[in-house]
Amino acid sequence: MNLIIIGPPGSGKGTQGKLIAERCRILQISTGDILREAVRNGSALGLKAKASMDRGDLVPDEVVIGIIEEWLMQGNYGKGFLLDGFPRTVAQAHALERMLDRRGWAIDHVISIEIEREELIRRLMGRRTCGRCGAMYHALFNPPKKDGICDQCGGSLYQREDDKEETIRSRFDVYSQQTGPVIQYYASKGLVRAINGVGPIDDIFNRILEVMEGREAYAKRGSHPS
Ligand code: AP5
Ligand code: MG
């Protein structure tokens, strides 16, 4: 199964993407995580991306399209892949379609997480990430057992550079202007599954599974599940 998870900053793409990838045994590809790692390593990719990321702007299309092309060529996806944070512009969506067409592949579902801004700001301001294994926490909603330390690997937790209030606001603007049209693009192909992103993490995960499984059953049986 090949999936896209799309939604505004802080909507839970990373959190839900990890759960879906584990459940469906597919590979999660997060362009944000790949870019942040490149910035940490000081690689050529990181140098190209850092200024845009710090401002809350998008990294140029050709850079992220190149990242996805490289991942698709590596080939270790198990039963498919989940794209988290890509595509974010219509030009990226077109490029993805060309890459998949060349391989005879297609996207099965675009999971679109819907949620209000105030909740997103609360989530982003409290987010903490493990510098070693990438596990994600929230200072209030999902705290680690020991302050500042990852439950899973004992690594130190850090706050993302772009999770400052001013940068968060420009990320929201960029999302509405440039990523909103991507949702329209996939809606016109009948691929968008809108998910209410408010509530406990497990509830949202169950909503996603229900919508995906409902569609699968529909596709197999040729009639809508009752
Ligand atoms: P990216 O890393 O993709 O950031 P984003 O889209 O802003 O989304 P986030 O990762 O901030 O949030 P999320 O939706 O993953 O939420 P999360 O699960 O962490 O991109 C960063 C930057 O990279 C971009 O600004 C751009 O510069 C560049 N970039 C990346 N891709 C690009 C592309 N394709 N083109 C161009 N540039 C690109 O959850 C957030 C917090 O909430 C966590 O603390 C979590 O624990 C908590 N939480 C999650 N769910 C719940 C819940 N149900 N209840 C309470 N708390 C919750
Ligand atoms: Mg994320």
C-alpha cells in the first residue's frame, strides 16, 4: 500500500505516520526528518535547506523531489511506503506522479488530518524529540517518564528550531498557500480521506484505520461497506 499523510504543522503526521507504517509494514519517508538530519550533519543538502527551514519556508522543489527520487530508487519498502510531508506543492505532486508512473505504481490513499490552529500551536510549543532515535513526546500531552530523557533509548530530548511562535505562524501561512492546493489536487482524483485530528493519539489512529479499511473493503467487494 502506498500512502500520503498530509496536514498542517503539528497535526500529527509524524506521530500517526509511525503507527500506520508499523501496522501496515511499510516504510515511512519524512522529508522533514531527512532534511533535519542533513542540517545536523552539515551536509551539502543541509546547507541548501537550513535557511528556508529556519524561516518556516519550503525548501526548493527540486531539492525535495531529488530526495524522494533517491529513496524510491533504494527500494526497501516492504509492502509499500508512507510519505510524510511530501508532496507539499502541486509541482511536487506532479513530479511524484511521474516517478510512480515510471514504476507502474500509484497512491492508494491521501490521509488528510484536519485540526484547528490553536490546538496546533499548543502541540508544537510543547513538542520534544529524541536526538538519538527520533521518538516524539509532548511536554504536557505525552511526557517522557524522566524529564528531558527518551523512554525508549535514554537519548536527550530537544526542541525543534522551527517550533518558535513566529516561525510556526509562517509555516501555517505557507501550508495554506502552497499545500492547500495539493489537497484539492488529490481530492479531484478521489484519493483524499479526511480525518478529524482532535483527540487522543490512539483514537485518531483508529479513525485512520477505519477509513482505510472501509475503502479497501469497498474496492474488493465493489459495493460500499454497510
Ligand atoms: P516537517 O518536518 O514536515 O514539519 P511540519 O509539516 O511543519 O509538521 P511537523 O513535523 O511540525 O508536525 P507533524 O504533523 O509531524 O506533527 P507531530 O506528529 O510531530 O517540515 C519541516 C520543514 O522542512 C518545512 O517547514 C520545510 O522547510 C521543510 N520541508 C519538509 N518537507 C518539505 C517539502 N516536501 N517541500 C519543501 N520543504 C519541505 O505532532 C506534533 C506534537 O503534537 C508532538 O509533540 C506530538 O507528541 C503531539 N501530538 C501528536 N498527536 C497528538 C494528539 N492526538 N494529542 C496531543 N498531542 C499530540
Ligand atoms: Mg513531522
